[in-house]
Amino acid sequence: MVVADLHVHTTNSDGELRVEDIPGAARRAGVDVVAITDHDRPHPELDRPVADVGGVTVVHGIELRVEVQSAGDHADEPVAGQRVDLLGYGLDPTPALESECERIQQDRIERGARIVERVEEHLGVDLDVESRPGIGRPHVARAVADHPELEFDVQRVFDELIGDGGPCYVARDVPSFERGRALLAEACPLVGLAHPLRYDDPAAALSLASELDAVELCYPYERPVDPARQPSTAPVERAIQRYDLIPTGGSDAHGTELGVAGLGKSGWERVALELR
């Protein structure tokens, strides 16, 4: 039973829920704890690391994309250019992190505008998408899927247009793994690796967890992994044992449904100890 969904996005980045929607969504899912982990951005409405919002424990978090900038010496270590996502929990933003997030958001705005331009040119349509702070590719994908002249669903937009390497893809300027980890460590008592088996090289991504506190074990593995090829969680479990990591988990919710994945009571209690 999922008690804590520790990976949720809101309208502050590319999700559909507002903070005031969280209690209702949590109650519908039977969830007691929700971590708001918006992309590259603290939530301006959360002024404490952990707070009660409408009877639900809400953890202020963040998901920060970073890039490995030097190659490892072994086959299972990251190569330069690999990008991963870090999750920080119990966020109390420092000036340094806020400054970096502001820089990232400006890059996001510029990147979003370029992606929209490329999609409009590629498809010959106009999209009603505002390039604003917090914009992400899901905003563009939903706009394409909702366009009356087009026959796309969100996944097809990613697969054929704006996914990595697609004709309308634009890369982001992200901090190095070392800088991102250091910024989060100063602002959060718990920093972990997000969805490790979604990366092209999971073993290399998991090797980075040796420098972190936690790793996401419970999440929807079938997205975007083919459900017919469900990956074994054994590599993640080995990393947890090898590096003495705290398992975390969550839905990675961008819509309104919570509790698809997450931690049970004992798992949340272990995380909660780190946030005190």
C-alpha cells in the first residue's frame, strides 16, 4: 500500500496539479504524504521543508537535471555527456540554488520557444503555448495532442518530434553532476537519483549513487520502458546495499493521479527520519 508518493509535479513546472489540489488528489489515492518535486524549480508557495497542507504531509522537493562532464575509468561508470535527474527532499532553498534555478529557468524559456518554433514549422500549425518559467516538453506535447488539426497523442509527440534526437528536439543547458549534487546537498537533507532504470545506461547512472544519499526504487517502470520488457529491480537493490542508500519512490506524476507508485509506511518512516 502506497502511503507516500515522493515524486509529484505541479503547475509550477510541467504538472497539472496546484498545491491546493494536492489534498484532494491524495485522499482519492489514499496517500498520506506527497513530495512536490518540480523540475529545476522550488515551489514559491511552500515556505517550509515539510508542512501540513489540508491534512496531507507535503514535502518540499525538487528534481534537478545534471550532466556528467568527465568520463569514468570503468565500463559501468558514466561517460561524459550522460544526463540524469537528482531528487532533493526537505528543500530549504539557498541563495546559490535559487540563483542556479533562475539561470536554468531562463534557459528553459528560450529552449521552449525554440521547440515550439520547430514543431510549428515541422507540422505547419500554430500552437497556443506560452514559453514561460517552468515550461517543459510535456506542455508542447499536450498542445500538439490537443490541436484539432492534428492526430497525435502525447507519447507519439515525444517519439516522433521532441524526444531526444527528434527533429524538433532542443538540448538544455544543465549544471554538472558535481555542482548539482553540491547545491542540493546544501539545501536538502536527502538527495537521491531519480528513476535509475529509465536511462540509456542504468549501470553507469547507478554508479553515481555512490555519491548520493538515496535512489528511487519504487516508480512506474513501464514508462517509457516497454511493458513487455519489465526491467528487474535487482540492479537498484544491489546499489542500495552497496552504497547504503535510502530507497525512495513516487509516481512521477504529471497529471492528477497520485499513488501509482511510492513508499509504504516503513519506507516513509525511514525517509522521514532524514528530514527531521
